[in-house]
Amino acid sequence: MFGPTISLFYLSSVEDKNTSTPRKDESLAKVKNAIPLLKAKKINVEQILKTKKCRGCDLSEINLSRLDLSGADFRNANLSGANFANTKLKDAKMSGTRLDNANLTNTDLDGADFIGSDLKGADLSGATLLNTSLVGANLSNVTANRTEFRDADLTGAKIQNADLSGSFLVGTHLTEANLSGTNLSNANLRYANLYKANLTGTNQSGADLSLAIMPDGTSPYGTTQY
């Protein structure tokens, strides 16, 4: 049983002189690389500011408000309850990230990637999400008063029971999105694409849906095939 294990690291006298350390290091590196991390490592704020990278990190409840984190990489990180108020996250990589109950008020999220992320219960009031990708994201129960979603992609997103009152959704892609029970009062949805979206129980009082493509595919220009 032990023979094969020992012979695996057996080195001749020549190898001892010339290659023992590199070969041993290579073997150890392979072992380390084969063992997945079982728990995300906590990273301090100074390190985040220096690198703007923390993929897969556990940063729940962290305070990163009023910082410039443009282009940051937080993919698959746990940012539940984090405070990003008044922070710049322009063009940030946030796919697969947990941001449930996070504070994103007045945050610059233009061009960021939130594909498949969980923002359930987050506060996005006053935030800007111009050309932001939220495909398949969970935005149920979010508060997004006076939020800028212009030309954002929310295809297939879950937006149930959210408050989008007074938000700007001009040209927003909402194809197959679930907006059931959501407050859209006084929201601007001009040119928005709502094809196959679920609008059951939504509050549309004062909402501007002119030139929008409706769930059944109809628009001011007739029925459009998709």
C-alpha cells in the first residue's frame, strides 16, 4: 500500500542535485489546485480598493459606499446586505452575485453585468443602470423609485412585487420578464419591449407605455413577430 506512494516521489541521485525542488513543487501545486475552496475567504477593504477584484468572496454586510469601484470584478461573490450607496460600479462584473437586501441607492451601475444575480429586496432608488445587463436576475421585492433603467436588458428577469414607481425604463428589454404585482405607477416605459412579459396585477396608473411592445406582441405599428 505504501510502496507506490513512496515511489511516486522517489528521486535518483542525479535528480536530487538538479530537479528535486521543482518536481516536488510541481507535485504540491497540482495537489493544491485539485482541492476546491470550501469557503470563500474574507478580504479586507484595502485589498479590494487596490485590486478591485474579489471573485467568490464572502463580503456580506460590507460597507463600500461612496467609492469608485468602476470595472470591479465581484463575480459569484456574496454581497448580501452590502452598502454600495453613492458608489461607482460602472462596467463592473457582477454576474452570479448575491446582492439581496443590498443598499444600491444612487449607485452608478451603468454598463455593469448582473446576469443571473440575486438582488431580491435590494434598494436601487435613484441608481442608474444605463445599458446594464440583468438577464435572468432576481429583482423581486426591490425598491427602485426614480431609477434609470434606460436600454437595460432585463430579459427573463424576476421582478415580482417590486416598486418601480417613477422609474425610467425607456427602451428597456423586458421580454419574458415576470413583473406580476409590481408597482409601475408613473414609470416611463416608452419603447420598452414587454413581449411575453407577465404584467398580472401591476399598478400602471400614470405609466407611459406609448410606443412600447406589449406582452401579446402588439405595438403602435401593429403586431411584431419575435
